[in-house]
Amino acid sequence: MKWLPGFIFFAFISFFADAQSANSLNHYLELAKNNSPLLKDLRNQVASNQLDSLRLKAGFKPQVTLTSAGLYAPTISGFGYSEPITNEHTLNGLVGVNQAILSKNNINTQLESITLQSASTINQARISEQDLKKAITAQYVTTYGDLQQVNFSREIVALLSAEESVLKKLTQSNVYHQSDYLTFLVTLKQQQLQLSQTRLVFKNDFATLNYLAGVADTGQSDLNYPNLERAVLENNNVSNSIFFRQYRLDSLKIVNSRQQLDYTYKPKANIFADGGFNSAFMGQPWKNFGASFGFGLSVPIYDGGQKKLQYKKFSLQEETRENYKTFFDLQYKQQIAQLNQQISENEKLLPQIDDQIKYSETLIKVDTKLLETGDVKIADLILAINNYLTVRNLKTQTIVSKLQLINQLNYWNK
């Protein structure tokens, strides 16, 4: 069959070449990140934390307030409130200034709380982005594998259709029996049905890909080969992973909470002053402009043991955090080792599949030459073609499986 070398070349090109009009994996990843409301929400939370930091700093500055109050309590025919209590009528308008006295360490501790919250939100955004990237990549690889099955099934149907016309002529010439022709025709119909099924699967998976990326489009297009490479952590240090970074941030949060608790039990002081008009309109009210100033001091003495109880809560939180981190560390290392092992096994399997493809191709070449002279059984030719289809599909599945495993590995190595 003269079509075989061209067919093999086409199958190879269709699997590994990138069509100019095809969409790439990066295209869908960018769409998903730009359309994700969760990532936008987390970015806004980081911006909100920055505003909270500025608001907290503003609260450490002197607080100036303007207050005013007036009172008139009339006395009619001796009936009314006691004038010594109400002064009958009063009016004041004051500008007050209050300044809390805080140590620099106390201020930095409060600001650090917001900084840690922002760092935690940023890290959570990175994890969420990894989750989204993993989901999009997994669906892209699945859809890409579907597309290769569609292309392969389409070529098989076209080629079997061409051979069907040749076999039909040979049958009419009594080289082959009618039953041989019908057997071959059944195989062709099966492949046509398989093509319809693969198209439907591709259509559904492509729609899911658009759905995950936030794209309102029901059409399909070609997809580029997702050339995924194994990611490696910086300096091969798992502590650089975004998943372990969250445990470190949680530890720093507990330390910060303990420091803030300590400062709540330290003496608190503030100074204040006010100035303005404050008069009961007795004597010479125009002289009732003045000012006042003072200070406040609060020293905690006894709280019934609340501080010690809170310390115990912090210790329990740290113990819980450490337990989770230790367990996650074991799972993480096992997961990485298992994924690397599975990827290596897939890579070792591919050369074996390629060898099997070569044998299948050779057998088909021999059978097709014998077909022209009527020296091959149609059942043998169909079996050779089915074996070739099986091994080619196995290669597609193995490559897709390898890409999915790399996607999972890259998810953890961030």
C-alpha cells in the first residue's frame, strides 16, 4: 500500500507539530488567570491589607476632634431643674487632641501582623493560581489527546475507504470472496463509528476547557502540543515550596500574636489637651475661653490567669501546626518520589511502543503487497491493521499519561 509511508509521516506530524492556527497551553492559562474571580479577589485583599497598614499608621498619630454641646433648662414660676446642677444654660465648643504613647516595638508588632496577613494572602494567591494552572493543564492535555485520536481516526477512515475500493474491484474480479469484502467493510464501518465517538469526546472536553478558562465559546480549534518540562524547586529545597511557606507564615503569626498579647499587659499611657469655649453664661461668659491638658495611665495588675491560658492556646496552635507540617512533609516527599517513578516508567515504555509500531508497520506493508496478488487473508490484514491501531492508541495514551504526571509534579514543585 503506497499510502503507508505518507500516513506514518502525517501521523507523526499531527502529533508533534504545532499548527499555526492552533491555540497553545499558555493561551488558556493566561485566559484563566485573567478571568478568575478568585485571583482578583485575593489581589484585592492584598491591596486592602496595604490600606489597613496605612490606616493603622494613621491611628498612631495625634487624633484631633471638634466637639460642641449646648443646654438650656428653663425655670418657670420656680418650677424646673435645679440651677446649681444644670447651670440653666451652657454652651461649649472644644478642639481636643489625644495622643497614645506607644513604644516603637509595639507599633512594629502591630504593623507586622498586617504584613504577615498580606504575605499569607499572597501565598494563598500563588497556591490558588497553581490549582487553576493544574486544572487547566490537565484538561488541555486531555483535550489534546482527544484531538490526536480524532486526527488518527480520520486518517484511518480515509485510508480504509481507499483500500475498500481496491478490495471491491478485486472481489468483483473473483480474487477475493464476497465474505472477505464484507468483513473488511465491517471494519471500515467500525472505524467510522469510532471517528464519530472521538469527535464527540473532543467536542465535550474542548467545551470543558473553555468553561474552566472562563471563555464563552462552543467552537473548537487545533491545539498545540503541550511541551511540559519537569519543574525543579529552587536549590532543590522543599522549604522554598509555596505549600511549606504557608506553615512558616502560620508560625510567624503565632509568634506575633504572642507578642501582641504581651503588649496588652504593659502599662498604657496617653496625653490629651483641649481648648475652646466652655461657659454656663454666669458672670462674664466672654472670658470663658480657655484650655486644659492632662494624661492617662493604665497599669494591668491581675487578670485572673487569662494571660497564662492564652499562652497555652498559642502552644496548642503551634503543636497542631507542627503536626500538620510533619505529616505533609512525609506525604509531599512520597508524592514527588512516586510521580518521578511513574514518569520514568512511561518514558521507558515509549521506546518499546515505538518498536512495536515498526513491527506493525512492516507487517502491514507485507500484507498490502500480498493483497494485490490475492495471497493474503483479509482476516490477517484486518488483524494487522487493528494491532497497528491498538499500538498507536497506546502511544497516544502513554504520552498523555506522561504529560498528566508531569503536570502533577510541576504542581507540587512551585
